Amino acid sequence: MEITCPYCGFTRNVPEEKIPPKAQLATCPKCSHKFKFREDEEAFELEEDADAQGEAAELSEEAEDIWSKLESLQGQEEADGAQQERSRRSAAPQSEVPWENLQELGFFPGLWQTIKEVMLAPVGFFGNLSLGQGYSKPLIFYLLVAEVQALAQFFWRMAGIVPRMEGEAEGLLGLGLAGFGSVILLVLYPVILTVMLFVVSGLNHLCLMAVRDGSRGFEGTFKVVSYSSAPMVLAVIPVFGPMAGMMWTLVCTFLGFKLVHRTSGGKVILAMVLPLVAIFFLSSLIVMLRGAGLG
């Protein structure tokens, strides 16, 4: 039923099932005037006993407050819905990483704040790092930082500030992948970076497990490797920027493994050195085999 206040013109559709059968008066929630929203039906006048009169008075009072009660009912439903939404959000794992809360901060503020926290406050950042949000957001963060680094290096080399390496390709990003066109390189570069990120994270996690650590699982290791790449944005500074970013990344990775996996610094150093030792022995073995073959 559509009820319209004759004083201020306020209109609202009220479901018939929520209107008492004998209700005739309504209180406008906008101007507070009482008015009849339907006329009495013709009926025989019958004498009423005291109980009937009391019931009629209750119905009259209910009729006068019908809109007020409907407003209260609607407000209660909205409050219950808000409470259920808050309960749902509190039950879901929350993250302290700005990049993982873009719906509140926005894309660029979330990205910049995450880079700043990793570089300037790595202890607080990795100490409060939560798990359970998946791999997609750390992966995208890593890819963005890597793209910034690659574009910066390409720009400085094209400008002649940084010398090009011998045999480097003239492709879009100047990454030394000779024979690939710019378009192919643009498509393949994120794929290559993604594979490299999972491989490096997997090797680091295996080394952490080898020293009897890695208590927070592969996701913890993956997040540390991903977010520790933040200092590589220093590649926008020519000559010394990439080296400073690399050293800063190693420091952040060390602190990240130590705080996220809640282990000792000695175990983290050993886990980070093991891949370098393996690479050194593998390179030495290849050189020895080549030398034996030439001999």
C-alpha cells in the first residue's frame, strides 16, 4: 500500500501484511503529523464490552505508531545486517600490509606505503606480516617493482648514463634477451619473473627446512621474497641505485626470514648462503668438466 502524508507529501510503500487490519492512522516520520491513511468501512454499530474497548484502544494506538514501528523494524534489520558484515570481516584473516588493503587505501597509496614500510621499517613490517591471504597480491607487488627496475635500467642505458653490456638486445626493456621482439618480450617478461619468483622462493624454503626451520610454511617464505624486493626501486637512481637496492634487499630478506619464521639469525644466514655455495660448486664442476674435455 502506498501511504502519502497530506501535509508534507512524504510517500512510502508499506507491505500490506505489515499493516494491522483495523489500522487507520499513521504518523509521518518526516513532519510528525498524524493522519488517516484509509477511511472507516461501513459497518453496524455494536456495543462493545470492556475487553473489546481495550482491544480497540490498543489497535488505535498501534495504528497511530505504524510508521514509527516500521521504521524501527527497518533500522533493526539494517543493524543486524551491519553486525553480520562486521562478524564476517572479523572472521576473515586480516592483513597489516597496505598493498593487501587497496580497497581502503587505493592503488598508488597502498603501493607507495608498502615500499616505504619495507625499506624504512622492515622489523615492524615483517614482524606483523600475516598469512592466509594467498599469493596473488605479493606476486603482483613483485612484478611491479621488477618492471620499475627494468624500465629504469633501460632508460639510463638509452640515455648513455649507464654503459650497455656487450651483446645486449635493443628490445623494449633492454634485458639482454637477444632474438626476442619487443612485443614478445613484453608478454614473456612477467611470466619469466613469476617462474623465477616461485623457484627462488622454493629454493630458499628448502634451505630453511634444511636448517630445521621454515615454521610458517612456503607462503611465509614467498611473501618475504616478494616484499623484500621493494628496495629495488632504487634502480631509478643511475649507477649506484641498483647496487644499493640489491644490498638493501638482502638485509630486508634476512630480517624477513628471521621475523616471519621466528628463527635465529645464524640459521637464516646459513639458509641464505647454502644456495650460493651450491651455485659455486656447480660452476666449479662445470669448469672442471669442460677443462677435462678440452684436455
